[in-house]
Amino acid sequence: MRKLTGTSMTESSQETERDLIMTARNVDVFYGSKQAIKNVDLDIPKGSITALIGPSGCGKSTFLRCLNRMNDRIDICKVSGDIRYAGQDIYAPKVDPVALRARIGMVFQKPNPFPKSIFDNVAYGPKIHGLSSSKSEMADRVETALKQAGLFDEVSDRLDEPGTSLSGGQQQRLCIARAIAVEPDVILMDEPCSALDPIATAVVEELMESMRDDYTIAIVTHSMQQAARISQKTAFFHLGELIEYGDTGQIFTNPKETRTQSYISGRIG
């Protein structure tokens, strides 16, 4: 595991976080004077898919972006609380956000391939992070990432073509390949299927399930059906608060909170 700072994790922190790759405690987020996230505590276990669900504007995407400091890019956004990856405080002054985002990748709502070839889209991250020492090593890395993203067989003879020439579903899988090419531990997905048709959505869902052996995934989804199909843990957000978090089966069949039950049954949303 590559370090985010010049200091290493202590053995005690490794022991404490043995089954959790990320933890969030007392997280508040403000956009100017408006509070978007209120005192959220959430654990993300290793080797799992954690779904964040809730009505539009409930704060789930804002919280997801806290996990790799994407909110740093918004001038009026202020994040407080304690968020840790592998025991390390990701908001500590010595943490390099670029190094952090190599460990905690992100796939966005709409496919956003770079205006480059398919090959160069995937090679971009390894190049800027110095992860390949030769052309052949880079080619192997790109091929591996495309295979993990379930895309290589479809594009192996057109790697020099623009990434934007692919279909929407293929573009999203290209973005997933781009994220995993730097060998992250965690992949954040912000409604990655919302712009896709049902067939492409099914392909991406199958891909996510196959990736769970190698990566931890946290996904924001507007689809309760999708959360129920692919996740092991589910967190329900409402009006900036984390209302309930637990095993997906329990959340959908026997929620403990009235607001969760109301959302699952369609009474709020």
C-alpha cells in the first residue's frame, strides 16, 4: 500500500482498522453558510460494496466526495470531522490529495473520457504517478485494466481510436479502467449508471460485483433496486443526515428507522 504522507501507519492503527478500509466520524460539510452534511459517522468495510441511497439533494454525493477530498476543489466548501483511510487522517496537512486520489479513485455520473485515445485514457494515471518504467510495462498495465473493466475484447484492435468514439456504456467502463489502472484500494462511484441504458447498466453492475475481490467500492445510487442487487452494506441519507446504516438485506427488509421505512416504501423521496 503506497503511503499518503512521509509517515507510516502504526501497527496499532492497522489492528484497529483490520476490517475497515475507511471510517468517518462527526463529519460536517458546509457550502458557505448552508450545511449539507450533519454529523455523519460511517464505516466502509474492505472488499465490499457500500451503497449510499436517499432522495435527491440529501447529501450522499457530497459525502462521497469527502472520501477522496474532491470537495477541496470547491472554494466555498468546508469539511470538518475525522475521515480515515487505512488508519490515516486523509485531511492531515501532510497528505497529498493527488496521492490520495490514486489510492481512492472516482467514477462520475456521466462518462468523462479524456480527449485522447483509448490507450492514453487508461495510461494517463500510471504516467503521472510514474507507475510504469517502460512502454511494454505500460502496455501490460493498460491491457490488464481494460480486461478488469470487461472492455479489452471490445477495443483491443482500436486502442488508438478516441475514447469518445465508444458507446456510453463502453465509455463508463473506460473510465472504470482508467480509475483502476493506478491500482487503487477504493473506488468511489457517483451514480455511475444513471446515464446508461438498462443493458449497459447490467454490464456495469456485473463488473462491479466481479471487482469486489480486488477493490472496495462505495457507490451513490438513486436506484434502490440497484443498491439491493449489488451492495453488502447500505447507508440511507435524508436532509444531510445519515439516518440508518447496516447490512443491505436488513435495511431493505427490516429497517429500524421510520424514515428509512418511509423511503423504502416510497412514502418519501
